[in-house]
Amino acid sequence: MKIAATPPPGHTSPLQKAAIQLEAAFLAELLKSAGVGESRDSFGGGIGEDQFASFLRQQHAGSLAQAGGIGLAESIFNALKERPDG
């Protein structure tokens, strides 16, 4: 019986998923501080735009993190996988 030493391509471990989610949360806060999703004075979308801006930021942040983000998820994953209790 042959057992693969590494997971198949496309497989994401629970630790990797958690690291990506943490990076996405960080990026969402970063985008919020940058003003992404805030309504503008002209061509604004009204009340609904303000209410759903956080959802837009979260989706943007999640997409960024899934695409590789800023490397934070990789750093978190590498730090946690080396821990004896991780």
C-alpha cells in the first residue's frame, strides 16, 4: 500500500482554512479603514449601500485571501504547524 506524504493538490487542511479566514478578517478591517464600501456624496446607493457595505468588504477580503492575499495566511500557517501542540 502506498501512502502519499503530502496531500493531493487542491486539498486544504483545517489549519490552512483557519489561517485564510484569519487573513480575510484582517483584510476586511484593513479595507474598512481604507474606506472601501463607504457611500460617496454623488452617485451613492442610499441607505441600502451603507447597510450592506460590510458584506461587500467581507467578500472582497475573502476573495483576496483565497487568491493569496498579502501572505499573512501563509505566515500564520507556517508558524502554527511548527508548534508541538498544533
